[in-house]
Amino acid sequence: MKYFYDVIQQLKTVGYEENKDIFGLGYDFRKGELQVNNFAEMSRDAILKSYNSSQKKVIIITHSFGGNMIFNLMKYFGDEFCKKYIGKVITVSAPLTGAPLALRALITGLSEVVQFPEKYLGSIERAMLSVFKLTPNKNWLDSVVFYNNSLYKPTDMIEVLNKVEELKEYGTYVYQKEIIEKEEPTKMPGEVYWTCIYGSKKKTEVFYNYTSNLKKDPIITYGPGDGIVPLQSLNFCRQMQASKEYDLGDYEHTGILKSTAFKDLLLKEIIIDN
């Protein structure tokens, strides 16, 4: 929640009040599922409380993986609930088709995903369902790994993961079920507006050349993005028919939340609906 501090202070300047029409629910992306600690029910209760207090439809603001999980949350709520109580969803820096960085975390481990002693990184990240969910998914059309003279797209990645001893059983099973086979919801309920916001001019990992050794750090190819999530994942909201899309330019994945450009845009988006 600390990343949203500046946003909350900005909302207070136009009359919003905490625990009346501002509610914050911290979602730990590392836990992966919405049912952990009753997060879905807590979200539902907060929406109802805000609506009953203000008599206005709720605007939900999400950051990063929250932008992916909001579709599961809306499905859990059901169309009628969303139609009555939710006016708009604003996603910020959402990795809609995943991020190669998460794939590198599975194969070799890296501190950008979870802070822990280096010798334990790979084991911990391979046990986190959300790291699998953050890897490039079926909608990522490009190759993401070169290994043993072959190029691999996300749908081919089982062959690579099978070469990682720690992923042979649990890891490849989870990847098959969660990334290859599972159909994630990708549509907002018809009357809920969706505003998609991101930065795009930071050097971001998009491709890995492992040559013939998956235990060594790969040669990394970079492209545009927010430093964590590539542009092609951030702007996939266009194909998903977002109501509005804003590329704010030279802002990184979390730093965008503190930027004046974002806070001004957020107020504009909120005031339009209120």
C-alpha cells in the first residue's frame, strides 16, 4: 500500500475520505490466488461499504499484477454485482500478457522478483504460483528463449522447464495447467469502463539467450517497457478493448504512481465519473 500513499493524498485534496470513499486492500502478488486470506470477500465488502456511504459507483484502481487479477475478481463478483456497484477500473502497469522477467526467475532465480538470500532465490520463486502466472502467456506471440539452437515461445516452454531439475515435476505441471491450459477471463462486464495506464520508455527484458546452459545467466535482449514489463504486454489492453489507454512515456513500473503526470490523469479520470 505504500506505493499508493501519494495517490491517496491527492484524492484527499478533492474531498475523498479514508474509510468512507477511499478503501485500500493490499494484495500480495506472491500468493497468487484471490481466495487467500478471503481477499475476494474483503474486496466485495469494501465495494459495498463505499457504495452505501457515497451512493456512487466505485472506481477500482489496481497496480501491476492486480491489473491481471481484477478480471478474476470481476468474474467472482458476477455481472449483476459489477453492473450495479462498479463504474470504472483503472489498471496501472498491468502485465497483461506476462513478463519475461518472471520466466528468468523460474529458470535461474533473480532478486528483482523476491528479496531473499541469493542461494535460496530459485527454490522460493519456483514455489510461488504467482511467478508462474506472471510468465509470458498464450497471448505473447514472440519467442522468449533461445536454448540448444532452438527458439521457444511461451506455449513451447515446457520443453525448457523440463531441463531445470527443480521444475521437472511440480513446475512443469503448474505451467501446463496455469499457463497453457487455463482460460483466464479477459473481459470487463459490459457497463464497467476500463482505463489502462502505463509507462513505456525504460529498458526492459524481452528475450533470453541461454545457449546450452540453463544454470548460467543468459544473454539478455532489451526492448521498450517500464523496466519490468515490456510494452507489448502493457499495451495489450488495446486488443482487450480497454475504454481508454494512456502511455505516459518515461516512467518505470512503480515510479509511475508517484509521478505528477499520473496523479493529474487519475484525478481527471475520477472527476469525469463523479
